[in-house]
Amino acid sequence: MSNKLHRTREEGHGAGMEISGQIIEYLLATVAAAVCMAVPLYAREAYEQIGNAKFEIYKNILCLGFVPLLILAAVHWFFGFREGYKYRFSATDIFVLAYLLLTTFSTIFGGFFQDALWGSFGWNMGLMAQISFVLLYFFFSRFGKYYRPVLFILCAVSAVVFLIGILHRVGIDPIGFYQGLTDGQKAQFLSTVGQATWYASYLVVVLPIGIAVFLYTHNRIWSIVSGIYILISFCSLVTQNSDSAYFALAGFMLVFFWVCVEKRESLRRFMAVCAMFFLSGKIMYYLMRIDPNPELQYDFLTRLVLDSTLTWVLLAGCLALYVVLWQRKDKSYPARKMLWVRKAVLAGTVLVCAGVILLIILQTRELLPAGIADKLSAVSYFHWEAEWGNGRGRIWSFAIKIFGEGNLLHKVLGVGPDCLSSYVAAYYSEEAELFWGQKVLTNAHNEWLNMLINGGILGVVSYAGIFVAAVRQFMKEAHRDILLTGIAAAVVSYMAYNFFCYQQVCCTPFVFLLMGVGAYLCRRDC
């Protein structure tokens, strides 16, 4: 990969390098726009093998587009070296390259080479998928000039997807995907994405971009459009029935608060976003009562958002703060004091997380007073057991066990990308059948634990390093462009959501694309 940065010559760009760079920029934008449209919308036979269908269209677009892109990049790189350009690599770049190298090693030495190339059936997160994510990042970080139309298409398509999801939840099926499905199946699938977990993973990655536009735009039309987009997205988020989405929500809202608290206007808009979230819960609560699905049983957090008195109080509080900030717009803003509020919120978040973990431990070991224990027993998340988190308790315990029993090579380099199921079938088939019958354990339902097994210690360190370095860089450079905050929020959202989920084609390509855009924004003015 290359970049038109840090020249050692003063006479301007060479013609060959400039022309090849421009062609790459146009072609990359075309390929990315096709991915942003096709992956969320495409399905062959409604929800039948929809994951495979989406990966097939994703693979075909990238194979068609990346072959000429790689040839052009080689030409561009050749001209760059010939003309004396220097190439700089950020910390994120280094982690991405290290991850690519280590994933290749795990594919070769993990013991499941054939399975590792394309990955497990239905997920397809093997070596080829990992290479595509790396290429998306590097191409956009160097040639992302036309990122704006790409992001516009990404958000516009997602708005259509979310609207269909809302209609599905109120009993309207404009695309005919629900024909022949039972009420139980309708509760599990949404819009053109499919399974609710996949749907939510797409939603929480794309939504922060729209929020960033709303928070920082000075254009009234864009403010209105992005506000409508946010309300639509929140209405879909509060009904998708994946509690993991609320952890992602907490993650990206904390990022936005961290930045918005510095100025009154951005903090006022942040309160508007919070109000829209609580309002969306009330809107959807009443809409879904028109034609309810008897099989749609919401978990604790979704019920809390939809019909709890607490959320009415929080909605009123957000609106009150919004009005106060609006009325005091001509007054001085105590920016330094508000930074203490930021630190207090961060400290409070850490304490809440630590407190929840402590309560889970105490409740599980039956060490809490009877009155408190009885109240907590109403929420399944406070008692760790095999079925905790829709079966994640058993899955995580099993995954930790097989990692601990693995040999040194597998501990360091892993068993190969998307090869957990192959590894289990080879060494733990009887135990897995005892737990899950004929079902296949494809992943650990925790991306970081899954990466520990598939990529080993080195793989998970390099992979986590990509996201941590990217967020650090984007937050540090957020003053350059309003989108950097939104991209940092999207990355944090992805990390939080996939603590309970996994890589797949509806979310992972988009977070790497966004990180590439963020890297480009940081580089372009250097």
C-alpha cells in the first residue's frame, strides 16, 4: 500500500503516481459503495441461508474489485519508490499488518489449513475474509478521498434496512420475507439482514456515524435529516431483542459524551440524542401493541426501555437538561468544571461495571442478604450458570477449558481463523455433543475469547491492538474532522457488542472500512 505523504522531493507529484492514485480512489469508492448496498440488502431466498448469501455477494464484489485495485496499488507503489517518497505507518497500521501475518501463520500451522482458508459454513470468517478486512482498512487509509459518498450510501441503505425492521416489528412485511414463517421465527429474524443478533451488530456499527453528523453539523438540513435517521435507528434498536446492543449503546454514547461535554452546544445536542433514545422506546411500545407477536418475548433491558416508568423519568430529565442548555446559550460555559463531570461519569461507569460483576459473584455464591438476593433473582443476568446469557455461560466455560488444555503452539498462534468448530470436532466431539447435541459450536460468542482460540495469544493481542490504537488515534485527532469522533464511537460500539457476539459479514467489514476512513482523515492534512 502507499500514500502520497511525506515526500522527499519538493517538485510535486509524479504523473504516474498521481494518475494511478486517482484511478484507485474512484475504483475503491465504487467497490465500497457496492459492498455498502449489497451486503445489507441482498438475499437469495429470504432468510434461507441468508448468511452464506451475503458472504457470497461480498466475496464476489471484492474479488472483482480488489484484483485491479491490487495491480494498480503495485504500480502506484512502484512510482512512489522511484520518485523518492517515504511511507509512514501508524500504530494502527502496524497492528493490522501484525494481525495479517499472525493470522496467516495460524492458518498454516494451526492444523486445519483447508477449513481455515474460508472458515466455517455459515460464518465464512476464514483467512480470506481476514485478508479482505485488512485490504479494506489499508486501501481506505491511503486512498479514501471519496469517503463521503461511501458513508452517505452506507447510512442511506441502513435507514431503509432499519425502517423495514420497524415495520416487521409492528406486523407489516413490505418485502415478503415473513411469508410462511411462524410467529416464533418472525421473532428471531428482521428486515433484510436476518437473525436479530446479526441485525443488531450491523445497526450498532453504522448508527454512530449518523449521530456524529447530528452532533456537530452546522447545516440545518443535515441536522434534521440526521435527527430523523437517529430516531429511526433507535426505534429499531429498542425492538431488535439483542441485549448486547445496549452494551454497544453504552459504549458509543460514553465516547460521544466524553467529547460533547467540552462545549455547551454539543452537550445540548447530546441530550437531544438521549431524549430520542428514550422517546423511541415509548413510540415502539405503543406501535407494537397494535399487532403484537405473541412469541416475541423481550429480555430484561428491552422491557426496561419499552415500558418502565424509569425511562419516562429519564426522558423528562433529558428534555429538561436540553431546555436548560438552550436557555443559557448566551451565558458563559464552565468548560473546566464540566471536564470533572466527564471524569466522574467515566469513574461511575467503571464502578457500575465492577459492581455488577461483584453482584454476579455474590449472587451466584449465595452470599447476599435474602432480600437483595430475591430482588436480583428476577434478573437472570445476576446469576452465573450454564444458561447465563442465552447459554454463553456454558460456551465461555467450555472455550476457556479447551484453550487451557491446548498445546503451546495452539496457545501462541491458535488453531486457525474460524476453526473453533474444526478443533472441537477433532478433540472434543463427545463433550460438545453432550452439551449441544447435533448443533455445531462455531464460535465462542465472544469475539475476544474466540480470537484467543483461533489466533492464539499473539493473534488476540494484535487484533485487540488494532481497535485500541485506532480509538486512541481518532480521539486524539478528533479536532480535525467531526467524523473521527463518530468512527471512534463505532469502533468502541463494535468492541462492546462483540464481547457477547462474533465476527460476521454484516458488521466486521464495515468497522474495518470505517477505521480506514478514520486513518485517512488523520493522514490527509499531515
